[in-house]
Amino acid sequence: MLSSVTSDEPNASASIYQLSVLPVCIHDWTALEDSFVEVRKGDRVICAGVVDSVTADGTILWIQPPSDQRRLYEKSASYTVWVYATLPPTTGTRALPS
């Protein structure tokens, strides 16, 4: 969870803006074209990049990493694909430590 605290005075109440970013495993790969994703095997991130193409049945996809050649991943080889879902910011106040 990312957060930032802003205040004009050292001991004043501050507004807290929090942005929660959660990884979500996507089981239907057919809708992922042009999305930024992570490919994982177990709990290890194998590759991250933009989905270049997906087969019609969603069993194979090609990832274009930022600085490498595109790579092919098959669902049958136990790869999972994850995207990051952003939750809306929440606001609140709290006293800053003295």
C-alpha cells in the first residue's frame, strides 16, 4: 500500500491519501491483449510486460517485455498471469508524531 502524508506544521493533523494496488490472477487470458501483466510460475515472477497477442482459445499469450524480445507462455505449463488492480484512494486524518 502506498501512502503520503502532507502537513504545513510539524504537529498538525494531516490528510492521508492511500492508494492500494493489489495483484489479481487472471484466468481468462483472451481479454488481456495490450495489458501490462506479470507472468508467474508458482510464486516467482518470470516476466513482466505488455501482452502482444493471445490465441483465440486463451491458452497461449505473447509478452513484450520493455527491453527484450517477445516471449511465449502456455497456460498448460502452469504459468499464471497477474494484473494490478487499483482501488480508489481513501482519506482520513491522524495526528503526526511529535
